[in-house]
Amino acid sequence: MTDRPRLAGVRAVLASAALGAVASLGHAPVSWPAFTLIGLAAGIFLILRSMSPLQAGWRAWGLAAGYFGVTLSWLVEPFFVDAARHGWMAPFALFFMAAGLALLWGGAVALAHRISAPSLRWLSVAFALTGAEVIRGWIFTGFPWGSPGHVWIDTPYAQLAAYIGASGLGALTFLMAALLAQIAVPGQFARVRLLLAALGAVSAVGGFVAGQALENEPLPDDRDVTLRLVQPNAPQHLKWHRDHAYDFVRRQIDLTAATPSPGQPRPDLVIWPETAVPTLLDWTDDLRPAMAEAAQGAPVLFGVQRGDAMQYYNSLALIGPDGAVQASYDKHHLVPFGEYIPLGDWLDEFGISAFAARAGNGYSAGPGARLMDTGVAGNVLPLICYEAIFPRDIRAAPRRADWILHATNDAWFGDYSMPFQHLAQARFRAIEFGLPVIRVANTGISAVIDARGQLRDALALGRAGFLDASLPGAAPPTPYSRHGDLPLTVLITVALFGLLARRVTKAR
């Protein structure tokens, strides 16, 4: 390859990365979904102009690297909690995460370019990108953060997730972007362009109208249950500091005991966020009575670490009016390298215990999704932090809950994009399963989300306080709650094999 073609190839990859950055602007807090559609369409246009699978793969890699690099920019924040020790790692962590995830898009598109006929390449690229996103949600325990489908949360299109999930909305986004790209490809007949434009317009309008209809369907009445959401707003660099940690516990006790607004009843259930108590559950014998007294007869559900021999768990515990522990839940979907080291227990078999969770070096995973009986508030499905981004963890529950609790500590990740993106995903879980989601966060955003994914009320980011609210009613089970992503996975697999078969048949 001469220097000029090589330079042109590098420029195309850089241009693709810039378009990926534009596409990321659909995510919170910017929340301009049209930019996601435009950025992806322009990036796919460059892919469709590629002369080889390798060239297409590199351009798709650039598109994804720009997209994930901006969408996941919050990943640098934990390294600045102790900047003197860990700050230097931040840019490397973001680069390698974005570049690694981009390999899925690049590899999928290179394969799609090879197996499909030029006239149908736009379809194969859309299907391939969707398949890459499905894989991203599962490989290495999964990381489906920042799906293109998430950008539609504040539009009527979000309601379609009750049928196809956020991943299905991502598939529609790729298809629409690829359709726009194909319309712009030169050398087509005018009637083909017109047909494609009409198809896109009908799909967009039809989806909008269907989403509005779903959004306007009535929901059941709120339950006669008052919840108190407690948001202590403990900065991460002070949350576990020996001179400040119990000041934040005292703040939560005071917020629990606070008098309700005039006309508002006392809460029936008080909820504190993830790791609200900076010690082990077994060491809270003197603290739990004070918490129960502050709640004045209401149970308290709070985040705490739990120990069992040499294993430790990120947990939620429910205490009754006497301060005794009535139930607990252990987080089962842990963050790789954040809460545990993959293969750490396996290495312990060879005498290397520094990474072994069973030796107390990291969290151990709980047994799986489970319901917790809160008494007056019914059965709740607890999710701790990262677990709320996985619809499959909700489908894994033994039976349908009355509501979902999302307890989290987003203080690790700053106050720009991550808390807003995390909230958007919790709202999608409500739509997908037709269940209200109660979100309690250390620094915010604590929120009451109804079964249509709408925010009933919320505590602003970076504010200490409490929120008293009624528990919204649950909608009937949704199609997505029954089938999950299985129909989409089957569709993508069949479509790609169909394109391959067509190409082979034509070649013969």
C-alpha cells in the first residue's frame, strides 16, 4: 500500500470516530437522539463505501471507538477519587475499554461486508451491529451500557420497549440509520431512493404513533403505601473515611426521623442506598436499634456489606421495628475488576489467593435474583447498582415482583453523565417489565418511576434529603417480560444466515 491510500484510510477511520462521538450525544445528559441517528447514518455511509471487509471493519471500529469513548467518558471518574495514586490510569482505562468494545462492531461489520451482496449490504451492516450489541450484553458477564436504544427514553418510542426491549430499540436505530445511509449512496435509481425514503418515513411515524398510544394507556392506581427514599449525598472520598463515615450514617438517621410534610402520612417503608452503612452487617447490633427508632415503626431497607466466614457480599438488609434483621439480599451480578477479579478463585487453587473472593479479597456473588417480602409494601425485587442494566437478571427472578428496587451509589462516577444514563436504564427496566422502579442513590438521582418509565418524583443530584412518595401500581406483564431478547437474537441469526445463503446462491 502506498502512503496516499494508507493516509486516506487513516482519515476515514478518524472521520468515523468523529461521527461516533456525534452519535453519542443522544445519551444523557445531552439527550439529543437525532444526533445519534445522524452520526450512525453518516458512519454507516462511510462503511458502505468501503472497498473490502478489512476497510469496512476498521471504519466500524472507528465509529464505535468514538461512540463509546464519549458515552463512557464517566469511566475516568473513579480513578480521580484518589487522584494522586490512580489518576494516571484514567485515560488508559477509557481508551482500552472503548477500543475493546469497538472490536465487536468492527469484527461484525467486516463479516457482514464479506457475506452480503452489495445491494443488501446496508441491511447486513444493521443486523451485524445489532448482533454485536447482543453479544456485548453477554460476553464476559456482559456490559450493555450505552445501547443506541437508550437515547429514546424521553420520546414515545421508548414505550416500544414493552415489546422489544431497549435492545430492540437499538436494532431499530441501526436499521433506520442504515436506511438513511443507503438512500445517500450514489448510483441508485430514483424509484429505489423514493421507496426507501417512504419505508423509513412510515416506520418512524408508525413507531411514534404506537409509542404514544402505549404511553397514554391508563395505569393501575397507586398502592396505599408510602415510601421514604433517603439520599445522604456522601462524597465518595469521604464516605468511608474514619473521621466522616458515621456523620453520614447520622445524617441518614436524621432524615429517617424527619417529620413528613403537612398532610403526608408517616412512611410505611424507609429505604437507604447501596452501602449506606460503612461496616459489616454483623457489626451493626448497636446501630440497628437507632435506625429502627428513627423509622418509628416502619421497616428500614438499607445497603450494607455482609460477611460469611472469609467471604463478603454487597448486600441489602431489611430490619423490623425492633431492629432485628428480617431478610437480606446479596448482589449476584458483580462488576469484573471492580468488585472481583475474574478467575481469582481458580488461581487460589494454585496458592495465589490475592485475587480470590473466597479468601476475602473481593466480593463474592450471591445465589441469584430473589424477591424480598417487605410486609406492607409487598414483594420487591432488589437490584444493586450495576444489576439494573441487565434485563435478564429481572427475568431470572423466581416469580413476578410487585415492584423493583434499585439501590445504588453513583458517587464513584461524578456528576455529569453517568448518574443520568444510569437513571435512563432504570426507566427502561420499568417499561420492559411493566413494574414501578424505586431508585435510591447515595448522591442521586433518587427517583420514583412508574410502570411506563415516567418520573413521578425525584431528588436532584448532589443534594441531601428525603422523598416521601406513594408506591405506583404495576401494569400487566409485558411481552418483553415473557420473551426477553430471544426473538431479537433469533431474528438476527436467521437474517444473517439468509444474507449469507443468498450470496452463496448468487455466486454459484
